[in-house]
Amino acid sequence: MLTSKQRAQLRGLANGIDTIMQIGKDGVTESVIRQAQESIGVRELIKVRVLETAMLTPREACEQICAAIGAEPVQCIGTRFVMYKRNAEKPAIELVK
């Protein structure tokens, strides 16, 4: 579980990253979950966009993906959300205590 200071730190880091995934009208599928798992394993912090044609809100999509891959939701604003999952082998982001 992330503390508020850690979440604030991750939000600051997320400002500088690009959106790497999009969720469309099919919603959260197995391929979306697989892509999120691979991406978050490499980057630790990813930003995802939910298209307007999707039948679910960005918050719902974030909750579904986070539950499926064991990630932590960081931020959900507008059509985008940010997730974090620490890489156990090679952590790239050092969180504040």
C-alpha cells in the first residue's frame, strides 16, 4: 500500500512520461492485461488512456487492471490513469519512506 507521500512522488514522476497504452471499446481484455503486465514489469510506472468509445470509466478500468496484475493505482484524471508496481529484481524508482 502506498503512502500519500509516495503517491505524490509517483504523480510527479508520471507528469513526464507518455501514455503507452489505450483501452478501447472492447474494454479490459486478456491482451490489455498481458500488455500492462509486460509494460509495468519493465517501467514500474505506466500511464494508460481510456478512449471515449470504451464502455467503462477510467477508474473502473484502473481497478480491473490493478487487481489483475497486482499493481497500485496512483492517479486517475480525466481519461488517463497511472499505475505503479515495484520490480522486485531491479527497482528503478526509489520511493520515499
